[in-house]
Amino acid sequence: MNEATGSFKPGDRVKVKFEDRPGHIRTPWYIRGKIGRIERVYGDFLNPEMLAFGRDGLPKKTLYLVAFNHSDVFGKSAGTSDKVLVDIYDHWLEPTA
Amino acid sequence: MARGHHDIGGLPGGGPIDQSRHELSDWEILADAVNQALGARGVKRTDEMRRAREEMDSSGYRDMTYYERWIASIETILVEKKILTKDEIDRKLAELDSKWGEP
Amino acid sequence: MSEDHGHEHPKHELSYYAKRIYAIRDLLLEKGVITEKDIQCQIEYQEARSPANGAKLIARAWIDPVFKQRFIADPKAACAEMGIDATAINEFVVLENTEKIRHMVVCTLCSCYPRPILGRPPDWYKSFNYRQRAVADPRGVMCEFGLELPDDVEVRVHDSTADIRYIVLPLRPRGTEGWSEKDLAKLVTRDSMIGVMNALPAIPEEFQ
């Protein structure tokens, strides 16, 4: 895949920022503020938040596959190891213990 | 700010999944093709179309069918980019309406 | 594009936006923004894309473990090998089901789907109910499609929020040893590549 300039690595524990801002956001509401783990580093992509307004989408942002325990996101879960996985951009993530 | 009307993952109250399918009408196939053709020509990006749907009136978003939302967002983006105007489209539509007419 | 289809509604009966696309099309052609050929090419491109493409890839992966590894490691290259044009996909990831892990794919924010390979998504995939429920209650959704999984199987729901397009590699059905690729491909349904169902069984359940 593409080069990746972001700092997170597979296995890192991350928290999705809870921000409530206008514009074209591809971080779903249900995952904001949740804690998961980096599963894959997909590399750098043009920023859709800028592309949506006719801008060039630079600088590129690193995109990650982040895995969350289903019960951490939605409460009870039939299968105890079920997961929700979301493709999230670097600027929506922060490190967490 | 609030959650966008499109940002519906995990919202409660979702009903059974309707697994029926419908054959696409001519107008839906045309909407799909015009959308793709505009993208292929670099006139607009998918991200712009998504943003247009996110900005539309919320009741419109829920009440329109899938391709109706596409057509509304195609119009929004073309007007925004000053490629077409709403008046032009209205006039052309009036022309077509009289051509199609009641049999 | 032909204006008249016997089964179509007369145009004066179409809804506001349905009519509007004809006006938009005519204006775009008049102004040279797109051409008639552009439109026709897109219609033909879309008609050439269907779940049969995915079924071919899956069937080959079931039969040939070396191809399977290539398919998982570099799906676009594997498509090219099989004469399937996946160039329009930015990035493409194969999610391999196992006895203990099952995948399901949704786009909660709109309807992202690997169209260049599989064609248009089914209406249900684009529906509000699927988009709302797939992440919160994947097992409930699978049940509606007839798939019940034990608690010790891990269900992984992918929400494709960016440019990555996902396809599920379903488990090969039991009792298909020695089957041809062509016959195996018939068991691979579109819904099994989204992950809400298994591939079709080789033998009807009452005879298993």
C-alpha cells in the first residue's frame, strides 16, 4: 500500500477523538470517543474533508484500520470476542494507555 | 452541531432488512451513468457528492429514494461549480414536460 | 440511450428528481461537459460488472491455495491475472472467513461497495435499516439472512468509511472436493461476499 507518514503502528491502543465539528467527516458518530487498537496501517490518502469542498486534499493523512471490541462500542454483545472495525484517519486518533 | 442525518450507524429503531430488489428504471440507470461520467471527466469528486447529500434537508434525505438523492446532489454540485444554474434546469425541464405531455 | 421502454412509466409520471436528470443530461450534453459516448460507456461498464466476477475469484482461491495467498496479499493483481478490471478501486482488501472468524461489511455513512468488481450493491445494503443495524447488531442481521453463528465464533463487522473496498472470502462449502471452478463459482453468492450469509451449501441440508 501507500507510504505512511503517521505515527501509529499495529497493536497501538488509540482513542478516537470526540469532536463535534462541521464539514464532511468520515469518522462515524458511534465510534467517537471509543478506544480500540490499530490493526493495519493502510498508508497515506488525500483528505476527504478537504476534497469534499473542491480542495486538493493535501496534506495527505494516514489511514488506519482500527479494531474495537463490540461490547466497548455498543454495550452487551452476544459473541464475547466480536469486533467492529473502522477505517479512521490519523488526525482523528490519539494515543491512550 | 449534531450528528449528521447520514451518520446513522448504531442508531436504535432500525427495522427488518427488506431483501426485495427492484430492476433499475431508465432514469436511475441514467443518473448512475451521468454521475460516473462527470467523475471520469474530473468535473466532480465522490467526496463532493457525499457532502452535498449530507448538507441537504434532513426530511428530504429520509424521504427521497437512493437515486433521487444522487440526482439532487448532482444538481447541487453542478450549480455550486457554476456549470449549470437552477433556472436553466427548470427551463429545460419545462420544455421536456411539454414534449412528454399527457398522451 | 433509448427513451422508450415498454415497461417504463411514461415520463410525465416520473417524480420531480427522476424527471430532472433528463434535463440535467440534456444540458450537460449541449454544453459539452460530457458526451453521449461518455454516458453509453458508463452504462456498458456498469453492466459488465456483477457478482460473477467475485465468484470467479473466490472459486479460484478455494481450489488453488497459492492463488488464494496472492489474492489476499494483492487483490488487484490477482484480479488482473483473472482478466477482471479492478483498476477503478483505490485499495481493495480481502477478508478471509475461517471456522472461528466471520466478516461482514457495511458502509454506515453512505453505500460504499466494491462496484468495479461486483457491480451495484443490492438495495438492502444501501437501506437505512442495514446501515443502522449492521454495526450494532451484526448477528441479528445475519439471522435475518438465515445465518446463525455460535458465541465462540468471532464476528468482525467492517465499516468501510474511506477508500478501502472490502470483499469477504467465504468458507468453501463442505462436500465440494473435486468440484470444478465453474461449479464452485455457482455457490458463491453476492450476499456471501458481503458476509451476511455463507456460500450456498453443496448438498441440500436435509440430505447432509
